[in-house]
Amino acid sequence: MNISRRNFLKLSGLAALTGTLAAKLGCAPDEPTPTPDPDDPTPVVDDPEELWVQYADTVTQICSYCGVGCGVLCYVEDGKIINVDGDPDHPVSEGTLCSKGSALFEKYYEYDEKGNAIVSPQRMQKVLYRAPKATDWEERDWDWAIEEIARRFKDTRDEYFKETNEAGDTVNRCEALAWIGSAKCNNEENYLYRKFVAATGIVNNDHCARL
């Protein structure tokens, strides 16, 4: 595109006039945004105003979804969670949450016809057991559930435990059981889980971070 000297001066004047009008109308900043100096520790702007819920108690938690284990701030009023935010002090997520983490509130609560938050009736708060070939669920206590899980675990291991394979090599394993780790546990707890898995011969071992 060929631009003559006359047209160049016209365009330059129009650009200057447009910038002046934008500043007068408040469409442009009064002062240019300073460029941060990497050698100057002084922040460009002051700390932003905190926008946390001031009238509620803050409880730190870990998101219960994927294996990342993002930090969550739960705002609690009268024993009920009213909002969730990302925890800016968490070393992993640094205050960020994905769409699932931001919707953690809806995992425990739902809104009734009047718009009030109520505990979701679908939230499991007790042990329900359905016997083989049965159609109805039975309510059981936690002691029964823990004992039943331990009994079935031992029975399955005793029935399917293999000391040797087809070639006669010692393997000491049970392929009928599986174990999945948790990102919500600390290093010491996962160490104990791994020792337990190895001691019982479980070879189907995975972690929730892969799901």
C-alpha cells in the first residue's frame, strides 16, 4: 500500500486526536502502567484488597476429586459451608481451583424450592448394605462394615493366594485383590499402605493420581 506524505500527516493527526479524546473521556489511563524492574524488590502496586468472607469462619481443606490435592478454603457459618475458594497459601494449587473444585459446595448441598441451601439427600452418611441377589439396601453400623471388609479380604486372599507360578517360581501373590492409593494421605501413610500391599501379596496396585 502506497501512502503519500499528505495522507501520512492526516493519519498521524487523526491518531493523536483520537488518543486525546480517549483520555478526556476516561477511556485511557491517566498514567502509564509502570514496567516491573526485576532488580527492584518494591512491588508495582500495593497488596490487593482481601475479598474473603469476613463474617464466616475459615477452614482449610483438600479438594476430594483428582490426585492433585488442591488446597481449599471453606467458609463456615453456623456449622454450614456457605462458600469455597482456592487456598493461596497452598504450595500446589497456589489459590487456583478447577471447575470441579470451585463447585465443591454442590457436592454436599443443594438448593430447595425456596433457594435455601440444604444438605443433599444423595450424600451418603451411613453404611448401606445390599446382600447378593437382593434388591433392597439394609442400614448397618460402621463396626459391622469394618469387620465384614476385613473378613472378606482375608477369605479372598486365603482362597486365591499363589506361592508359585506355572513355572515353579516363588511369587507369593494374590491377583484377586486390588489396592488404590490416595493423594489425600501424607508420605508416611502411603508408605504404610505400600508395606501392607507388599506384605499381603497384592500386585494390582495403583494410585488415584492416574485416574
